[in-house]
Amino acid sequence: MRVVAISCFLLLSAVCMPAIAQTAPLEENQKAVLVFDIRMDSIRGSKLAQELKLADKFSAMQSQSGDEGLDPASLDRIFGAMSAPEDMQSAMSIEMGEMPMNFFVKMYFNDEAAVNKLFAKIENENGGTVDHDGQTFYKTPEQAGAPAGILIHKVDTKTVEVGTETFLFQPNRNLLTDNLAAAAQGTPEAAVRLAMDFAGAKGLVAEMVAMGKQNAPDPTVGVYMDLIDNIKDISIVIDVSGGDLLTVKANGVNEEDAVELKEGLDSLLGMAKMGIQGALPMIREQDADGAAVAENFANSLSASNEGTVVSIKIPTPTGFNAWVGKQAEQLELLFGG
């Protein structure tokens, strides 16, 4: 009887272990260090979108693509996260069809027909299927130079997910590093939200900084690039509703690093402010509205800090939406859009 019990235990272990290994919780160094949230519905409903005539442009794009294309107006939200490759060499391997990081992207639609059309094409053109937890995931077709191992599946009638198996198959979706989760949770609702854990991608960030310093035309640039070492995590928020157009918050490694970071940013922003103010007379001669927008923008260029947090807030300049719309019209005329 004891032999039978032991045999049953070994058999169950052999069957269950692969599943357990596949969905085991991620270690902190395996988790995402970048998260983004783009609210297409907020962008489409903004005054900026009206000035840019985005509805007309989306309609034209859909007409040009015909039945094969995806209607941009059917997409309400794009949310996703990505881990970091170990180093730049690993990152470059994506060009050879490898996937050196894990990611997932969740797309929320407002139209079931758009999702049905998308999956009708996927069901006919895919690289095979993977069944997991009662759901079917489609592999992307193998293509020269395209990364392998990407899956796509329909969560429900209006929601689609794309990503790597490691992230998509996580049962609790605890995918963000602790630093990244804290940075992301501190951001307000807005059209575009992005956060990055610099500490979680320290090796890659250090290598990119070293490369940037090496290729910088001016050695003094390296002094500012070294300030990146002072950052633990950062969040960026773009709001098109008319409030603060841009909000950047960097969490310093400690309060001393935050003060040094704030001083460095003030130096950079001060140089940008002087450059804009020096150009204002010339801009004003050619574009009075543009000069007013630029002046409002320049006046808001400053950093503040409280504890370990360094912030930059740029309110939407008066007349910004109308001016951007006018510039877009001129570009369309120039390039025959």
C-alpha cells in the first residue's frame, strides 16, 4: 500500500510540476520596469483633438485601409508593461528574431465588430495556438526579423491581449516591480501615463548613460547625464483636458540625491528658458500666437522638490490647442496631406 501511495505521489508530481513551474510567481528582477496607459477615448474627446480634426483623420485612415485595417476610433485604451533586457547586446537581439524581454499589452475596444474582424484575420493567419487555463492563445506568424514567442488572445468581446507567455500566463498578474507599482499608483487619471523603474533596470540604464556620455558632442553633457543615477523611478503624465499639460515626477534614491537632481534640472530648464526668451522677438514677428504660447511655456520651466520627489509641472499654455491645430493645418498644406 505504501508503494502504491508513493507511486501515486510521484505520478502527480510529474504531471503538476510543469504547470507549477510555468505559473510560478516572478522574481523581482523578472518583473516589468516600464508601464504605460494611453486613453484613446480621452484624447479623441479633447479640445486638442477637435483642433487637430482627429475624427476626420481617423475616418480617412479607415477608408484608406478598407476591410483589412483596424478602425482607430474603435480603440479606447491601451495598457501595458515591459521588463528590461539585461544589457544593450541583449536588446539588439530583437533584430535577429529573439525576444530579450517580457511584455504584455491590453487593448480595450468600444466595438465588438472591430474585435471580431481582427480575430477573423488572426484565425486565418497565425503561427499556431497554445491552450492555457481554458483559453486559446494564437502565436504570431513567423516572419524574418520579427521576434518569436508573441501570443495574442481575446479576453472578452471587447478586450484583446498581446504579449509573451511569461507575462500573459501569470495567474495574479503581479508583473510590476515594487518601485514601478508605487510610481504608477501615484499618477492621476490622464490621457497618457507612463512610469519607469530606473533602479530595476540599473544595469541597462548605466550602459545607456555610458554610451550617451561617450557619444555626447560636449563633455559637459555627461555631468547632466550622471544625474540619472540619482533617480529611483520616474512617472510622466500628459493631460489634454486643459489642466497641467505635462507632469514629471522623479523619485530620488535619497533626499540628498533629490536635491542634487533638482539643482541639475533647474540648470537645464534655465538654459532652455533663456533660449526661448531670446528667440521670442523673432517668433513674435512671424507668429504672435506662437510667441504667446512659447512665452507661457518658458515661464513654467522650473523644478520643485519635497523629500525625495522632484517634480516639473507645465500647465497648458493659453491658446495652445488652437495654435497646435493651426500648425497641423499648415503642415498638411506643405506636404499635401
